[in-house]
Amino acid sequence: MSIRVDNVNKRFGDFQALDSVSVEAEGGSLLALLGPSGSGKTTLLRVIAGLETADSGAIYYEDDDVTRQSARERNIGFVFQHYALFRHMTVFDNVAFGLKVRGWSKQKARDRVRELLSLVRLDALENRFPSQLSGGQRQRVALVRALAIEPKVLLLDEPFGALDAKVRQELRQWLRRLHDEIRVTSIFVTHDQEEAFEVADKVVVMHAGRVEQDGTPQEVFEHPANAFVMDFLGNVNVFHGRLQSGRAHAGGLELEYPDYPHDKAMPATLYVRPHELDLNRTSEGPSSLRVRVDRVNAAGSIAKVFVYSDEFGVGMHVELSAERFAELHVQPGESLFVSPRRVRVFVPEAADVPEYVI
């Protein structure tokens, strides 16, 4: 069951929540709607579900136009951030609720519930109440309750947002494995790029009611479409500078930029991810910058080094492998040189200059 959103618009009063949004999820895939708060991702999910009505545009399930159908007519499963379980019902009765409403026989409903509880390894807890479960267990109950009705589409709104980091990590791995078993077309909302990249087949990055980029996790991470996507996807070092005569100048760094050979200076912003910077004890020319080591966090497999250029007033985050960190033996207060292995350059949208990777 593929899902296609075609040029959908949605306003709430003067606020444009969705602005000409088009998105497609292939049948059996897991798609992530990723973006900051207020980007429109939850509104889009609710429009897909039939819980909100689009002002214009269309929603297709496979080739069927479901734009004017109710949520019940669309046969969707919806999982909320805060579980929305019935507190007075047992685990078994929570999962069975939708089946009873739809008139399933007792035996058929019992078999379906026990099949799903076994699938998520909660069959031993079927007689417990939600208050007797951990947060991770409650979210798994909410998920299988949504799956019990055999939905055409599974929609999840920040499904792990109410859980602590360790449980989130475990549950998203579990969700990916479960999806590979059941293969129901699924769309989930998240503001966590690590979560989206780990779980989804396709990622849609949203901002201010628009789609900024969509693609596989690798495509979106390696080839960000614009400065917003680059900046949003995790920690990044930002340098404001200029392009001139085939060179990029920013924060004391000078790099080749052959796509802009003109003498007239053009404003530009350079982005470098922390793991794309290296530290050395000697300069490597104009692409190196002398810095002072402010502090070091060597816990874990990656050493995080925070450095500062006194000359240009620029601070940077650098991530080194444990081996490279041990080799350099970096100490707070010492003077080193930082140099980028990869730089992405973006210019103002109105300028006819392509994004460039150095």
C-alpha cells in the first residue's frame, strides 16, 4: 500500500502549517518525517490519517483518492507519543479493543491478540494494567494495539519521545526489526535525526511547512540540499565568509572554490562537521588555522575536542578517533592547527551559484 501526498496545503487561521507539500512512501516502506518543532510534520501525519482535512491537494492510498474519507474509512493504525492506553483495561483488553469495536469474534480476536503479544514478547504480561508496565512496554502495547486491526497504513507521532535515551535506542532497533517482519507501510514523525537515519528507508526533512529534502538517509546526510538541512542534521561548525576569485575565505581558512572565479566578493557560509576536521601539530598551509585547545572530552570511542582561534574569534568542535587522539595526546591549553578534510559551501538562495563540496 503506497501513500502519495500531492500538493497539500493546510492553514490554521493566519498560520500556514503545510505549504504545497508533496511526499510519497512506497508500499511496505518505513518513512520518517523529520524536522524541528513547528515544521508541519505532525500536521502532515494527521492529514494523511484523516484526523485533519487538507485545504487543498490530495491524499492517495495506492491509486485511491482518500482525501475526503474519514480516519476510520482509511483503516489506519495510529500510535501516539504518550501511548493513549486505557488505564482501566489490561494489556490484553487494550490490544483487543479495536477488534471488538469492529465486530471480530471472541476466538478470532483472542488469537490475533496473542499472536501480536507473542511477536513483541509481551505475552506473559497480558493480564497486567498499563500502570504496571515500564514506558518501553507501554509503547509496545500501543504499537501492537494499532497493528491488531490489520491497518493498511501505520502512522506514529513521536513514538519514543516520552522515553529515556537508552529505552529509545532499544525500541527503535526493535521497531525496525518488527517492520521488516510485518512490512506494513509506515510513516513516523521525529525531530531526532539519529532516530530517523537509523530506522527509516526514506527521510523527508521539513521546515516551516515545506519539504526541504527527501531521500535515503545516506543521500540526505551526504548531500544536504541547502543550508537549513546541513545545519539541522546534527552538530556542525559554521563559518561565515565570502567567495572571491576562485577562493573561499572564512574564519581564517582559505580554500579553493573554482565554481566562483569572479573578482566581486559573494557572501557564503561554510559548514564542516566535527568528524571532518583534523588536528595537527604543524600547519598544512592556508587551509589550516592555529587554535587553542579549550577542553577535551575523551569518554567513549570518539574524543570530542573544543578549540578556539584567538586571532579570528572562531570556536570549533572536533571529533577524533580514539587512535588519533592517543597519537596526538591532546591537552587543554596547548596550541595546535585545525584543518578540514571536507567543507560544504552554501551561498544565498538568490545567487546563481551551486552548492559546492571541497
